[in-house]
Amino acid sequence: MLELFKDFFMFVRARKKFWMVPLFVTLVMLGALVVFSQGSAFAPFIYTLF
């Protein structure tokens, strides 16, 4: 998993596509939110955001 992040940041630095970093971070955070809220009592409140 760490290799994926390393490769992504090397790609961004080499191709000068720095606009992809906030997009990638946002997608990772949303994915983590969905995964960690699956079994919690807050799941109905989170799903209303989508």
C-alpha cells in the first residue's frame, strides 16, 4: 500500500500534475469514511451526505 502512495507522488512530481494531490486525498478520505462507518450508529447520518 505504501508503494502505491510513493509511486503516485513520484508520478505527480515528474509530470507536474500537482492538482491531482487534493483530489487523491479527498477520495482516500471519503473511502475511509465509508469503510469505517459501515457498522457504526452514525452510518445513516453519513449516507445522507451522498
